[in-house]
Amino acid sequence: MITSSEFEGHRLTDEEVLAFVRLLFPAGSDTTYLALGSMMNHVLGDPELKARLLADPALVPKVVDECLRLYSTTAMMPRYTETGMDYEGAHIPPNSWVMFGIRTANRDPSVFEDPDRFDAARSQRKSLAFSVGSHACLGMHLARAEMQVSLELLLKRLPGLRLRDGRVPMTQVNLRGVRALPVRFDDVLPA
């Protein structure tokens, strides 16, 4: 898609395509590994959920999406206002930077019933884990696929996988997640 794109009659050169790939390739690595760690921390810390996933792998996509909502890796995103506006009694002048709280929005009780409770059956239609519209994450489908495949394979090949010392607290403010997850496992099943 990138190699065949044109903008205002200009087709990207090989060097421009390579520069774009260099930009995109590492862009989601931190957020994806942190989200994966947070998801595994949750799943392995909930033996009932883990048993449900082992019995019904079709639940994996819903579990991934709920973990992405509940444990949003990126807390805040900057946005730039081109025009001024008033919001809840505060005036935001034109040409201002504002911070948008993704993690806070994903736990808004006016949008998500009982927002701090894990619920894999919950509708994710309003989740902002990957933002929306023109700001939507370009790698969201890849990140979801990586998380789904990882969860499916880890549970299938390592059904005895468990946390070594219980759930691990999440760290950091903006890029938040589990940076190390000590686990134990028994036999490795064949692929």
C-alpha cells in the first residue's frame, strides 16, 4: 500500500518508503509488550478466567479488548486546538495544547458500567485504547493480533503457566504496564 501511494502526483521513493517503515516499525513495540504483560498479569492472576479461556479459546479476542480498555498502556495523548472553546466552565484558547486522558476515559462510569470491573462480555465500541478517527493507532490490528496469538499459544502450550508471586503492580505514568512478570510453568505441550 505504501509503495503504490501517491500524494499530489508524487509517488514515494524507495528511501521515503524505508523512512516511513523505520518510523512505524518500532512505534508500537513498547505499548504492545506492556499491554501483553498487563493482560497476562490479569489472566494468570484470575484462575477462573484462565480456566474459561482454556475451555473456550473463542473468548480470547474479547479478553484482549477488555484488557486493553481496563489497562490502557497510554494514559494521555496531547491534542492541539485550532479554535478556542469552552469546556465545563473552562476556556481553552485557540492554538493551545491540551492533554486527553485515555485511561480516565476508558474508566468513565457514564460510558462503562462498573468501569473498574473486568468484564469480557462488555461492549468495546466506546473504548479509546487505540484512540479513534484521524488519531487512531495505525498498528491497532497488528497489536490485537499479536496479543491474541500470544495468549492463545501461551495457554495452549503452557496450560500450567501461573504467576510466581501473585499479580505484579503496574509501573510508570504514561507508558504504563508490567515490565517484568515472574511466572512458573510445568510441561510444554507440542505445537
